[in-house]
Amino acid sequence: MTPRATHHTALAMLLLANLFWGLSFPLIKAIGAAHGQLIPGSGSWFITAMCIAPRFLLGTAFMLVISRAQLATATRSEVHQGLFLGLSASCGMLFQTDGLQFTSASTSAFLTQFYALMIPIYVAARARRWPRPVVWVCSVLVLAGVAVLSNFNFRELHLGRGELETLVSSGFFMWQILVLENKRYTGNRVLPVTTVMFATEAAIFTVMALATAPSPADVLVPWTNGPWLAFTVVLTVFCTIGSFTLMNKWQPAITATEAGLIYCTEPIFTSVMALFLPGIFSAWAGFHYANETLTWHLLLGGGLITAANILIQLRPPKPAAA
């Protein structure tokens, strides 16, 4: 495969990963609703942990089966990269989730995507070279698109605990992207790296679930419920194993700047699927979760994000030197 073909394939695979992540939001919302019916006295942290820990426990079990031959010869570099990816993703999720309790969903959605602006700044500082004007234009277009999609109100923005924690989470997500771009890990195999990543996240969120459960036995209760289990399996197969394997394999084929922009397409897929999936989920599982409606925010916001990704691909940044 030629470098150009590899680049185009990587972009397509990362778009597919974003589609899977877009699916994860209505799925997690449905899992939380099912959990609330099963254990009404659950706190928000326990519900959060029980939405995240099972997907990585099941994902780790699956990866251990399919990667057992490669795990026997896993290198120190592969273990280190997997640990860093697991830690960065876990810290990003934790700060994002906690921050969401102290700020609005629209503010959280907007500030989380700030890594699209922070990555070019970091890359420029590292290379001691000012980013090309097209990079700044694309970054502004993406942030504007996310702001429109999330119906963000700039007049209501203030830097309180929720906003600061969300910015910290964006920094950890940026770290995750940069770890995958790091040429130090060139040649690492995706299966051992992803297995270590999943195991790290599974351990962190399982401990969190046990620590926040009303009683230790409550950790097992959701596993006896059909709808909760079905939603969790779909979340594991597509939004965990599928998306992160695609990310870990294909993101190194493009630059961190391109990755930061293309990952901002996730809210577009989320907004589209939220138009019809909530009604399907709630009708089957027996809880209230209303469909969202098509608005001009989706069309304009999605258009700005799409325009930014098309514009950056007219003259894509060159990969960082090893």
C-alpha cells in the first residue's frame, strides 16, 4: 500500500472509530437509565463506574483470547505504550465525568474538544515552528462547529471547577493522541498495546465501582438484567474493542493535528444517532429516553467540522520526524 493510500485508509478507519464512539453516547445513556431502575439509590460515580468498568473488563477478556500468542512476546515498549494510553484515557474520563457534575453538558462538550487547538500549539512549540495558517483556520472551524452542535453560550462561560476539570480532561485526551503519534513506539503491535490499555482501564474503574457501590453485592446486580447486559455487550464490541483497536492501529499513520481535528467528528455521529436510537432503546428496555430532534445546530455545526477536515486534507501536515 502506498503512503497516500495508507493515509486515506487511516482517515476512513478513524471516521469509523468516531462513528462507534458516537454510538457510545446513547448507549451509555441507556445503560445509566437501566442501572437507575435496578439500583435506585446509586450515586452518580457508581453509575459512571458501572458504565465504564464492564466494557473494559469484557474488552480485556476478549483481547486476552485473541492476543495471547503476541502477549507472550510483548515488548517493554508495547507494555509502556498500553499503560500510558490506559492512564491517559482513564484520567480524561474521570475529570470529564466529574466536571460534568459542575457545568452544563454543552460547556463540557465544547471544552472537551479544546485538544483540537492545544495539539497544534504543542506541536508548534515542540518543533519551534509556527503552525501554518490553515491549521489555525481548521482549529477555529472545528471549535465553532462543536460550539454550534452543543448549543454553547459564550456569555454563560466562567472558569469554575467544572470548566477547569473539563479542560484538564481535554489535556489528558491530547496526551492519548500524542502517545499514539510518538515515533518511539513505531513498530509496536496493536493487539498487545490495546490489551494492556484495556486492562489498565478495567482495573481503575473496577476499583472505582467497588469503592462507590452502596454495597459490594450491588456491583453484580446489573449483570442479571437483560437490557443492561445487551447494551453493555454492544458498547464493548463496537465502541470499545472496535473503536480503540482502530484508533491504536491507524492513528499513527496520520499526524496528531489531523487526528485532533478528525476526532471532533464524533459529536456529529452522536447527534445523528440521538435522533432515533433513544426511542428504540427505551421502547425495548422499558424506560423513558426521548429522541432528540433535527435542528439547524446539527446541520451548521456538522458542516463546519466537516469543512475543517476537508480543508486540512487539501494540504495535510507532514508527520513528525522520528
